[in-house]
Amino acid sequence: MGAGGFSLRGGVRVVPKSGGGFRADSGWPMARLRADRDSIVLREIWAGTLVITADNVIAIRRHGNTGVQFEVTDHDELWLFTALRVDRLTSGLNALGWRIGPSG
């Protein structure tokens, strides 16, 4: 993580883009998000690691009042990162230049 980045603990839920169910689901503080201007890295023990870059991002969407959903080209899953203070998460990502769309 480069200078000017931030790190935040939270939870993660990994769901297929189509169909139902989930592959991983854990609450706070089992996941960590690290972000800087070049990448966002999500890590969780069961889900593994997701790296979001300008080259693979499809969408970053607000998920109600609980978190942010990440969709990338190289995974057939959506990753939802939940945080106790979702406004801190979204403002931190916005400050680094990551555009967060409305709930989808």
C-alpha cells in the first residue's frame, strides 16, 4: 500500500454474480481492506484475496448503509465489504480517486 492509503477492518460476503448462495460470509473484524490510488485489496481467511485495480474494476457500488460491493472482470463473484462506519469507507475510497456508484 502506497503513501496516502488507508486500511480498515470489516466483514466480507462473497456471492456468485448469478444464482444464489454465497462462498464466504464473515462479520467484523474478520476481513481487511487496504486501499491506495493504485489498488484496493480485500483479504479474508476463507474468501482469500481480491485485488481491485483500474484494469479489472467493473463497478464499485454502495450497498445500503452497510458496505460497498466490488465487481471485477477476473472473478465471477461479487465481494461485499461491510464496515461499522461505511461513511469512513466510502469517503476514504473517494479521496483516493475510486468512484463509488449508487446501490445496484
